[in-house]
Amino acid sequence: MKKLIVLLFSVALISCEGPQGPPGPPGFDGVNILGNVFEVNVDFTPNNGFSNLIAFPNNIEVFESDVVMVYLLEEQVSDPSGPIDVWTPLPQSFFVDGGAQVVYNFNHTFLDVNLFLDGNVNLNNLGPGFTNNQVFRIAILPADFAEEFDVNLQDYNAVMQILKSQNADIEVQSL
């Protein structure tokens, strides 16, 4: 009987309503992290020295302290909903001709990013699979983000997951 009384008393407390109390004090402003991502399609040829200088789009503001990451579209895998892109962080090495190495790499300023091919092979002899229509995704991460969060910047999916979890404005563009 005591259990029944305790149960009824508990239900009565849970279901009670009263007037709304006064609002609490205002909280601190949230962190506003703006990450930007855009994609480029480039060819590496002898005419461009197997290098492409990509200026950041005018609508993306990049600061000297920002972190720039570049990912190579290595393949697309089939899925019933459509192809899924597989992104690999740069630098990315491929071994050809009995151990010779071809490397996709980059460097950057706060104005642009330089994508280039390197390696211990004659780049002029590379086939179009290495040189033509190479797609890169360039991610620009605010410096506060890179210092504040513990994330593997080499892992594109981890970077995007952290940005999304912080309600960051992420804009993916194609040039």
C-alpha cells in the first residue's frame, strides 16, 4: 500500500504545472566558425610546369593565419543513391614503374594555393590518368578552429564533421 501511495504522489508531482518563471540571464555569444570549401579541376602539363596556381575566390576571405587543406578526388564508389566521392589529403604519393614515385602536393599563401606534381619520374611521360582532369577540394579553416579543436586535419570527413557540429557556415563551391 505504501508503494502505491508513493507512486501516486510521484505521478502527481510530475504532472503538476505552474506559471512560467522569469527568464534567465542572457548567455554568452556562441562561436562563429566560418569554413569555406571549393573544388577545382586542373590539368598538369609541361606548359604549366606541372603546377596550377589557384587564386582563392573573391567571395572567400582568407587570413594569413588560416589553415588550408587540399584533398584529391581519388575515386568514386558506386552507391544506390549515386556515386560517392573518395577524398585523399595531400600530399599523396603513387608508386609507378617498379617503385618510382609520383606525388600530388601543394603550398599556399593567404591569396592562393599552388597545386603541383612532383616525384622521381619524368613527369612528361606520365599518362593522362595522372595529369588530366584532376579534381581537388580546397578547405580553408579559420585559425581559431585549428587551435581550439582536437581534429586530424588530414581527415577531410573529420574536419567537416567538427565544422558541422559547431554549426559552422560551410559553403562548397565549384570553380
